[in-house]
Amino acid sequence: MSRPVPVARQVLALQVLVVVALVVASLGLAAYDARRDARTDATSQALAIARSVADSPAVLTALATADPSAELQPFAERVRRDTDVDFVTIMAPDRTRYTHPDPANIGKPFIGDLGRAPQGEAFTQEYAGTLGPSMRAVVPVVDTGRGQRGDAVVALVSVGITVTAIDRRLRDDLAAIAVAAGVVLAVGLTGAWLVSRRLRRQTHGMGELEMARMYEYYNAVLHAVREGLLLVDPDGRVQLVNDEARRLLDLPDDAEGRLLADLGLPPGLVEAAQGSTAEADDVYAAGDRLLVVSSSPASWRGRDVGAVVSLRDHTELRSVTGELDVVRGLTDSLRAQTHEAANRLHTVVSLVEMGRPEQAVAFATEELELTQRLADEVVDATGDPVVAALLLGKSAEARERGIELDVSGHLPPTDVPGRDLVTVIGNLVDNAFDAVADREGAAVRRVAVELDAESGRPVVRVDDSGPGLSDDEAVHVLERGWTTKAEGRGVGLALVGQVARRHGGEVRIDRSALGGATFTVTLGADA
């Protein structure tokens, strides 16, 4: 299958055809106009010369002689040569020639119309005489009152320029017109070539069918893919956005053509989209969603044309990952407790073997009471088994990390899904653990979790004895998830904020009585 003719080549052919047609048409019109002007000028010239001859006193003087031709013939020939006309004929009113370029025609009748020249009016015409077709003028010679003649017409003067001579002059004019037409044609063809070259560069040498097919496929793919796509030009303006990107970023209908920074998007996402280096699978919080963003600068033949940004909704996956982390934490806790249980069992067996059964029973009972008391406290604090399992796992982790974890209060049954409660409590506790663990040299590392309810709305409060937050950090701490990369730091607090907003609640950050920070999350019914 042959490749379609590129659009640029088609446009070039059309432009060349139009330019050539215009130049040829203009050349024809110019030639026609030059020919008409040449004949008009020749007629005007013949008429002026004829009037000058008719008004010459020498003509009247010669006419009064017995042989007018003797004086008029040299005079007429001298005028003809000086004015570069083809004939100057002086004749009697009865058409008898007194002069002629060919002396053999003197005395013969003038051939051609005289119009109203015998009645005293000038007359012009194109006529084929003895010298061929010519533009001629006939002017009467009038005696203005000398002798007995009065104002009568005593002779006629005919001056003519042959069409051959006119065409000979016209050829010189047409040569200049042809040169001008050639220059115009060259300029037009050069302009058409430059336009075609630019069009070929912009269309990448594709034909109209290829461009139409590309647009159809491109439009279909943009609306069919499940990833959000943004195309941004080097100035940071959105040039293209598909339906999924509009949904994920809550973009307005007029987003295309606007600056990315003016669309209310997370600053980190805007910075990544406008960056000069490729970024892969970075996590950003936008509204109630966590988005995995990949951006890559786009170039064509070494020229920067902007950036391509792809977006994927990571919210559900992140929630499932959070639950998986809880399960992993529980698994690790169970593994640690298995080792502790094995150690305690060896201790009990050794006490029995040593003949001290009373101490063995006391040791085992004490350990069981501590474990049961912790489990009872956690289960009493929440009616959700998933949340209870989370807190038991965090208790085991706290013991391993040397952190004192207190769980108090009571969380009544609620419409908030256990997954969301796990997200809030798990991330707040992890954040508190990191805060107290980072505080080196602290005598007490303590985290307190308080579960409560206000008007049926669950309230989760987590205090820590860490370094706390400054006023500026407290204002912007929930925004850090917008710019945090995929390493995971800061994303947890962004998730907490998302859950709170999704359930019509809020997150409040205060100074803790333990010396660190207090995060209070109030949740409501599903919005």
C-alpha cells in the first residue's frame, strides 16, 4: 500500500498552481492593456502630428502654388522621419494625394475613410491601406480667411502609424512586463515553498488521511484509558486533558489553555509537571484522593515541547496497603510474642523441674493476667475487632521499641467503616511512635490513645511526648502529603485528613500535655 501524499506536498502543488495561474492571468491582462494603450497612444500621436502639419503656414503656402507636391512632399517626409510615424499624407479635398512615402502613389486617390474631416472635424480610425493596417488620423487644413477662400477646407492631412510598428514597440513593453511577471512568479514560488516547508515540519510529513486517523485514534484513546493524562506546554499551560484527569483532579471545563498553577492543584504536583527531569510513581494528595503521578519532559528533535503527566488513583490501593501493614504488624507481634511465650514456658518448666511448682504457677498466672488485662482494655475501648487487633499489635510494637502506650476511653459502635478507623488510628499512632522515637535522650517515651464520642460522632485523640510542632508546622503539617514523595513520609497524615473530610469531620492539632503534639480527629456519618 503506497504512502499517502503528505499534506505539505499537496498544499505546495495547490499553491504553485494558484501562483502560476495568477501570474499567467496577470501577464495576459497586462499584455492586453499594454496593447490597447499602445494603439491609443499611437492614435493620439498621429492626431497631434496631423494637427501640427495642418496648422503649418508652409502647407497653405505650398497649396497656393501650381505644383503643391513639389514643396509638400519634402516637408511631409521630413515630418515623418522626425516624428517616427509611417506616413504623412497631404491630399486635396477630392482625395488626390500631394504626398506619400512611396512617390509612385502621389496623384492617386487616398484609400480609407475620411469621416467628417471634409466638413472641418478631425477623424481617427484603424484601417488597412497601401502600407497595411494602421492607426490613422485625418485633420482638415482650413484657410482662415486669406484671399478668396474664406474658412473653407482646402486640403486634408492624414498621419498614420502601422500596426506592425505599434506591435514592435509593444514587444519592448511586453519584455519588461514578462521580466516583472518572472520576478513575481519566482517570489510566489519561493513563498509557497517556504510555507510548504513549515507546514511539513508542523505536520511531520503526514498525509490528510494519516492526520485524520491519528486524531480519531488519539481522541478515542484519550477517552478510553483509565489513567488521567495531562499535556503541559513549556509555559506551564494545559494543552490537553482527558476525562479521567478531569475527574481525578476536579478540573473545570475550561482547564485547557490555562496555567497549571492557576487550577488549584497541589504545589508539588504542579512543580513535578513543570520539572525538567522525569519523575515516576510519586504519591500526592489531591482533595480526597491519593494520586500516583508520573511526569516526563517531552521533546521533539531536541526541542522542548512541554511535559506529559499521567495520573492513577491510589486511594483504594493505599487503604488496602494500610490494612496489609496492620496484618503484617500483627504477624510480627505474634512472632515476637511466640518467642516470649517460649521463653516463659521454658522458665515455668525449669521451675517445675527445680521442685518449685508454686513459683511456676505464680509466674505463669501473673503473665496471663497482664496479657488478659491488656486485651480486655483494648477490646473494651472499641467494639470493632479490626481496630482492637490494630491496637493490640501497636501495643506489642510499643513494648519492642521501648515506648509506653496507653489506651483509654471507649469507642461506641459507629457507621464509620473499620477500614477508615484503622487508617486514622494506625497512622496517628505510627506518627506518634516516630515522634517519640526521634527524641533522643528522653527519659519517658509515651503515647496515649484516647477513644471517645461526641454526639454519636467518633473522636480519636493521640498524644505523644515527642518534640512537638511549631505553630507554622501545625498549620501546614497536613499539607505535607501534597509534596511528599513515594518514600511514604507524610502520606499517612494526608490520609487521615482525607478520611476526616470524607466523613464530614475535622483534624485539630494542639500542644500535648505530655510535651509533644496532640492530634484530635472527629468523624461523622458518611457524607
